[in-house]
Amino acid sequence: MTLDYETLKVIWWLFIGILFIGFAIMDGFDLGIGTLLPFIGKTDEERRVLLNVVGPTWEGNQVWFVTAGGALFAAWPQVYATAFSGFYFALLLILFALFFRPVGFDYRSKLPDPRWRNAWDWGLFIGGMVPALVFGIAFGNLLQGVPFHFDTDLRSYYTGSFWGLLNPFGILAGLVSLSMLIMQGGIYLQLKTEGVIAERCKKAIFWSGLIFLVLFLLAGLWVAYGVDGYRIVSMGKLDAAPNPLGKIVQTETGAWMDNYNYFGWLFMVPIMAIVMTLFTILLSRLDKPGLGFITSSLTVTGVILTAGLSMYPFILPSSSAPNSSLTIWDSSSSYMTLKALFWSTVVFLPIVIMYTSWVYRVLRGKVTVKKIRENTHTAY
Amino acid sequence: MISEEVVDLSRLQFAITALYHFLFVPLTLGLSFILAIMESSYVMTGKQIYKDMTRFWGKLFGINFALGVTTGLTLEFQFGTNWAYYSHYVGDIFGVPLAIEGLVAFFLESTLIGLFFFGWDRLTRVQHLVCTWLLALASNLSALMILIANGWMQNPIGAEFNYETMRMEVSSFAEVIFNPVAQVKFVHTVAAGYCTGAMFVLGISAYYLLNRRDQAFAIRSFAIAAAFGFAGVMSVIVLGDESGYTAGEVQKVKLAAIEAEWETVEPPAAFTIFGLPDQEKMVTEHAIKVPWLLGLIGTRSIEHPIVGIKDILEANEQRIRDGMVAYGLLQKLKSGQQDDKTKAQFEHYKKDLGYGLLLKKYTDNVVDATEEQIHLAKKSTVPKVAPLFWAFRIMVASGFAMLLIFGIAFYASSTQKVMQYRWLLWAALYAIPLPWIACEMGWIVAEYGRQPWSIAEILPTHLSVSTRTSGDLYLSLAGFIGFYTLLFIVEMFLMFKYARLGPSALHTGRYYFEKIGGSA
């Protein structure tokens, strides 16, 4: 296999997938813990325990999102352009919610006034819950296709509205994402804490895991029997210069199952997501949150892959002009750019993972109320 | 046709969010190195006071860094949300340094910042020092990537238009990376950051010295800031970024505009220190000029002329006419008439396609543009002179004022006479806003001066926007202004609180407010 254009287009589907999975695993538990903050942290000190579980590492985790965004811009410029301008208010909502986090973590414990601290705690809750929900809603809308088309200059026109995103399937997908990330946050929190906080985590993992399973199965059935999938009927050569106007696409209920029907073994992916969730709940009960974090991360991986594989090779299907849909074949960057990015990623991503692992090793160990009291002026 | 209101609002939103982000970035760039220097002193001498300095200034660094990260997110995504056509048109090149910035620099910076604050007891001294240095280097590497991207907007080399994909595509990454405009911009910008970090530490240390508290702490901080700031301000002024104005046509227009050089004069040109530029009449009234100076700083020679605005406009008219031909040929290619002759003609004219696109502001049908529309497009190729003229002069004046302060401060601290010059301490305190003024003005010169282009000579700003409505823009703009104002108030409140408190904020029991049982 050589690195020809066609291969690179597929590799970049995988790489963008890896970056988003990395984001969902790493920043996912930060978002989940943000969501759990008011429920698991009942007192100021308990909340500070939660904040200091996340505090030293959340910034690095957020860079998965920034890098995924940058990679989207560089590798799939038309997807970045169309999706971000189309999902304008949804994206701003995520952005504004995320704004609470840097200032929330850094500023909250700098003043003792409980009103000040409570206000930032709610900010941090919003900063966790809203992105977790809205990312899922966006994904749910990708699966249904969104209304956009291009003119011959390839300027994109989005004809939907923000409220249109909040359709039943979109909201279901949002809740799948939220419950999944609460589980992911819960298991990491259990790993990093002890006593009453860890006990509350177990409860949160049990319920969020269960809810996730039900919603995930429901979403799967809905995709198979209710959602209009997309299918390429004809298109030019796969290694051609990318232009999304040169293909014919049809929609049909159940077309998102094409890949699964063709390659039956792909069903292993959603099955993995389900089994790993059960393991996570079990491992949490058995006080093995370290292993549980791995199984929960595999759930996250499985869920994103399940959706990605069912849409492949589509990235952003258009419901109003299906032929304008963006696929991996016709919305990528030029060969030279994909290749340069490929080598940069192959070299640097492992380095990132190496030093990130080192930092987590340095910071290992549980965060406790006692430690917060000892370091009350330096801790978050 | 794209609504002018949407274009203006999109520009306003970008300017506000970028200028706001740029309040925090220079301090991060400079202060991170100052922290690394302080901590190096700690590791080398073993003196606790240098560790306290690193930790206290680090606390202020953290308050600033939080907002830098917050507001940086906006910029990473705003190209997509508000400049969708731009993103499609140049993502192939412009997106690459942004992606690599995340991968190579921002990851490192953000992963290590946690260890900087929480790693003191978990790392050896040397390990922690390495983290701090890497933090500083990574933030500067970030700046390099961003300025490679920005340099390409100013002087877009190493890329070609591809009519099949209707966008610019990279032809040489080496040219993009080693773009001379990007390189000088990088040096100029990070050096401006060093001045910012240094003035911040210098001014706040001066405040402690004026109040005669924590003198040992403050005088050491003052000395490091003075030396670092003096080196920084010398780099900003000597290396400057004037040399960048000779590369690329639009950079030349910018130079002519900031100098209000209406005519091409016999070299070397004089520098207008003061005057009232009148764009309609194309003259500068009440001008006070210094002979030779502009020619020297603009071209580094006495033979090369600085091209005046009038000559630039004449040359641009021809390019607009050629651009109309290029646009017509592009329409043929798009409609499927892709014979070798059309392709060859298009290859010949395509370097002026961007000038043809300027007409899109006035007519959808570029090829039939009227003489009046061509005239309007021609006039639009030079940005408004007065704001650039003044922004540049304010920036330069701030720079020289800082040179004076850092110079005297450096002299005073090397001769150990800091406490004798109370006026110097007052000057340092009140000079704290100067680097920020200079940085913001510099941004305006660089980016406002690039107009009417988002990518010089390739893509006009007004074509670059997303297809959103002005209602959407008003709503998002209101959101940003509201949110950012709130964050600014909170940030300034904490910054002032901790700066006033000084090293007592560390609760070590060694500093002023703790000794007298003050309000720590």
C-alpha cells in the first residue's frame, strides 16, 4: 500500500476520527465531571476535590478539541467551513459554555465568598453539561443530514435553523452523548477519589451507564428503521481533485446500515460499546475503576466509531441537496497537504501521548479532602 | 450579492475577539520566559526567594493564561463560523499551521501548565525547571505557527489557484514556512511580548518599591524585568518589522498607507512624523518631515524608492482589468470548456483573479463591470490612510517610551541605584499600559492595513464571509461583547487584588502583610 491520494483520504477519515475519539475520552471525563459537580460535590471541600481531580490536566485535554478543529480545517476545509458556519449558534453555545472552564477552575477558589464560589460552580456545571449535550445533538443531526447546498463557486448556503437541530433524534443523540460522558467522568472520578465521593460515583456510573445503554440501543434501532440514510449512486474517480458537486446521492431509510450489511463483522463495534459499558458498571462496583476507565474509554471509542462507520464515506450529508453532501472523497485538502499533515501527525501525536502519559503518572494518586485542606491556598 | 452589513459585522466581531485575545497573548509570551529565568536563578543559586518569585509571578501568569486559553478557542473556530468561504478557499494552506500549532505547541504548553502549578512537590527541581522552559518555548512556538499562518495572509507565496476545486492549494510548504513576512512578524511579535511581560513585572515591582515593602523580592524582580525588557525593546525596534514591508505587493501598499506617501518621490524618502492625511485630495497637510528616514527604514537603502499610493492605484487598475479577463476564463472552465487554449490563457491571467474578485462587491457579473465600478474597485485597493497613519505612530511612540524606561531601569538596577530614582519607579508603574497599547496598535496596522484583502491579492475580505444574516451577527456579537466584558472585569479584579497583595499571596509567612498581620 502506497500513500496515494485515495489512501490518504481514507487515512484522514481515520485520523480525524482518532482526534475526536481522543477528545471524547480525555476531555470527555472533564465534561462528565463538570456535569456531576453539583450532584457529587455536596460541600465546598468536596467540590474542590472534584475540581482538583480535573484541574491540573483539563487544559491539555481540551487541546484534543482544538487540534481536532485545526485538523478539520486543514484536512477537510469544506467540512470545517460548512459545518461550523451552518451550526453557528450550536457552536457558539459550546464555545460560550467552555468559556466558563478556564476562568472557573483558575478563579473560583481565589476568593472565599460562597456566592462567588457557587456562581463559578454553576458555570463549571454548564461548561461540562452543555458541550456534552450539544456535541451529541450535532452528531445526531449529521446522521440525519443537514440542509445546505453550494453554488458553483463552492460557497455553502445553510438553510436550517438552530431550533431545527433540536429534533427528536438529535436530542436522543445528545442524551446518548451526555450519559456516556457522565459515565466516563464518573469512572475517572472514582479512580481519583475515595470514601463518600467514590461511593457516589458508583451510583452515578450505574445509572448513567444504564441510561446510556437504553438510549444507545434506541438510537441504533432508529437509525436502522427510521432515519433516512445516504448512499452514493455514482461519482468520479476517488483520487480526483475534490469537488463536492460531481456525484449523485440517493437517500433511503436504512441506507446507513449498508456498511454493516456488507461487512457483518462491523457489528462487533456497537456490540463492543455495549459490552464495555456493562463491564464498566461491573468494574466500578468491584472497586476496579482503573480497568473501568479503560472499558469506559472503549465504550466511547465504540460509540463514535459506530456512527462513523455507518456514515462512511459520508462526513456531512445534505438533506436539502443530497448530491452536495460532503464525503471523504470530495471534501479533502490537496494531496500535498494531506501528506504533510499525515507525517506531522505520525511523528507528533505519539510524542503528545507519551508526555501526556508522563504527566498523568507524575500526578497519580487520589485527591482527598485532607490534601485540599493542606494546600488550601494553592489548590483550585 | 453579499450584504455589506454582514461583512462589516463579521469584521467587527473578528477585530473585537482578536484584539481581546491579543490582550493576553503578549503577556503569556513574555512572562513565561521571565518565569523560566527566575526559576533558573532558583535552581542555580538555591535561594528560596527566586522560587517565591517564580511562584508569585506564576500566580499572575495563571490568571492571565486562563483568559488567553478562553479567548483563543474563539479564534480557532471563528474562521469556520464566520469566514466559511475563506476557510474553503485557503484551508488547504492556512489550516495547516493551525493544525500543527495544536499538535506541536499548544498540546505541550497546556499539558505542562498543570505541572507548573501542581508539580512543585512531585518533581525534582531540575524537572520542574525543564517544564517551565518547555512551557515558555511552546508558547513561543505557538506564536510562530500562528504568524506563519498570518504571514501567508499578508504575502501568500507557495500556493496556486486550482479551478477544479475552486480554491488555493499549496505548491511549496517550504515557501509558506520560510515566508520572509512570517519570519519578521514572528520576531517582532514575540519581542513585543517580551516587552509586555517585562513592563508588567517592572511596573508592579516598582509599586512595591514605592510602598517600601518586600524590597528584596521586588528589587530582584525589577532587575530581571529591566534586563529582559531592555533586550526585548531593542529587538522590537532594531529588528522591527519594517523589513517585512518590502516583500509582497500588499505590504508595500500598507507601508505607503501608514506613511501617507501619496507620491513616489526621489529616494531616499522623508519620514512624516506628524501631519493630517486627507485621502480624498491625496495630500498630507501640516506635515513635519525628517529627510531620508523613511527610505532608510522602509528599504534599508538610499537608492530604492518607496512606491507612492498614486502609482500603486494606477498599477492596480490594470490588474483589475486583467482580473476581469481571468474571471471570464474561469467561468468558461467551470462551464466545462476546458480546452488547452482556455487553460493556457487562464494560467496567464490567474495571478490577477483576486483583483477581478474585488469587483464582486459592486457587481455579480464581473466581466461586464462598468468603468465606474472599476474605478471604485481601484480606489478600494488602498486601505483608509488616517487610522493606519495614527495607529502606527502611537505604536512607535509607545515603543520609544518603553526604550527610555527600560534603558534607565536597566542602568539604575545595574548600578544599584533603583531606590534613588523614585520618579523612575513612578514612570515604570504608570507605563504598564504602554506595551498593550503598542501591541493593539500593531495588530491594527498589520490587519487593517491588509484591507481590502483577507488574503493579499487573492481573496477580498467581503467574499470571505459565511452566508449568515446580519441578525445572526448582531446576536453573536452581543454575546461576545457581554461575555468578554464580564470576564474582563473579573480578570482585572483578580489581577489588581493579587498584584496589590504581592508575594504575601503565597502564604509563606515571609512577606509584608503576613508579618504585620495585614489583610492577607
